Amino acid sequence: MMRRCVCNRQEIINQMRMLWLQHVYRTRFFIISTVAELGDLKYVTDWLLENPGDFAQVLKFFYGAEKADAFKMLLTEHLQIGGALVNADQDNDISKADRLREEWYENADEIALFLARINPNWNRQKWQNMLDSHLSMTEQEAAYRLRQEYPKDIQMFDAIEKEALEMADYMALGLIRQKCCNG
């Protein structure tokens, strides 16, 4: 019996790109709303926290509900720690920021390990490097925003956006190779 392919390669790439871009754009909106103390912060935060569920909906198709929910939990934790870190930096609470930064990188380790375990086409070290870079750049973006260094803030976000597309493509190609015919 011939295996029927149910994967649309371009759709997978597009979905991953959309999800990762939403992740970084919504994070940026959160940083801006937090630093400027805008009245939309609750709504922006809720919107940002939808992103892990959106990822889970896509991953559920490939890995089932249990693994999709596990990723959702890890990514939600990533966002919650990152948000708390922005607040600690804004409050100039150095010891709290240091503790949260350590937790944030530990969470990134857990995400990298989780992804490498569910897909042999995803290398743990590659995910670790991308996630560590993502965290570092996001924290730098927030620091520039806090210091009102807007040109540097924008330049950093351009780099974050580029990296998000690289992460999306890596994720998409791993899915295609593992789950699709002729991947």
C-alpha cells in the first residue's frame, strides 16, 4: 500500500513563519506597552499568551495533544519569565532580574531538549544556540527600549525578526523531514 502524503510543505513553512513572527512581534508589543506603561498592557499580554496555544494547535497535528500541550506549557513559561524579567529590569531589581534570567535560560534548555526528543531532525545544540541568541537579543531589545535608545532598539528588533524566520524555517524543515513524504 502506498503511503498517502497529507503534508503541504509550503503551508508548514508559512505556518511556522507566522507563529514565530507573531511570537516576536507580540513580545515587542509587550515590551513597548510595559516600558511606556500603556493602558493596553493586559490586552497585549493576553494576546501574547495566545501564541503558545497557536503553536500547540499546529504541533498537535504532528505529535498529538500530549506533546503539543507540553510544548505549550514550556513556551508559556518562556513568555511569563521573560515578562517578569522585563518588569524586574524596569524596576531596576538586579537580584530578581538575575534570578529570572537564569530561569529563562533553563527554560530554553528544556525547550531545546524537548524539541530534540520529539524530532530527530531537530538538533538540541542548534535549538539551544538559537534560543539563547533569541533570549539575549530580546533582553537587549528591552534594555534599549528602557534606556530610550530607539534606533538601537529598532536595529535589534530587525535582527530578532531575521532570527525568528531562521527558527521558523528550521522548525518547518524538521517537521517536513520527519512527517511528510519526500521530506
